[in-house]
Amino acid sequence: MQKTLGIVTILAAAGLAGCGYTPEQRAVNGAAIGAGTGALLGAATHSGVGGVLAGSALGAATGAILGANTTPPPPAYYPPPPPPPSCARWGSDPYGNPVCVRYYGY
């Protein structure tokens, strides 16, 4: 029973290990990974199901706290590009449409 519970918990945690963009998702994933690790440590250090369940509960709580608090910062803000240069002199194309002939700063 101990090995089965530990293996099932580890497999569930491994399936969620790559996900997590928001603090909530990272908390859930951290809880799953922590529960699996705690279940394995509880099975290794105690005999009986109580050690597995206690290790799983402590690992899930610790993993959820650490997962939620290790959220990466949001991406940097990049300002919009500068506006195109202003037209210094207007002309017209062969069809009579206005066209900028010369820009400021060139």
C-alpha cells in the first residue's frame, strides 16, 4: 500500500511539473510535487500508511507555499516605438495624391 500510494502521487506530480504561469497554478503544481516527495519520504522513514499520509500532507502544504511564492516577475514593459518623422515638405504623386517629399532630420 505504501509503495502504491507513493508511486501514484509521484506520477500525478510529474504530470503537472511543467505547468504553471500564475501563482495559483504554481501553488497547485508545487503542492502536487511536494505531496509526492513527502509521500516517498514518509514511506522511507515510517512503517505504515500514517507516515505516508503525514509526509504527503506536509509536503503538499510546503510545496504550495513555495510554489506560490516563487512566481517569476511579469515580462518587462517595452514602450511603443517612436512616431515616424514629421514631413518637412509635401509634394504630389502622378495621380495628385499628397506625398511627403522631405522629412525633418534627414
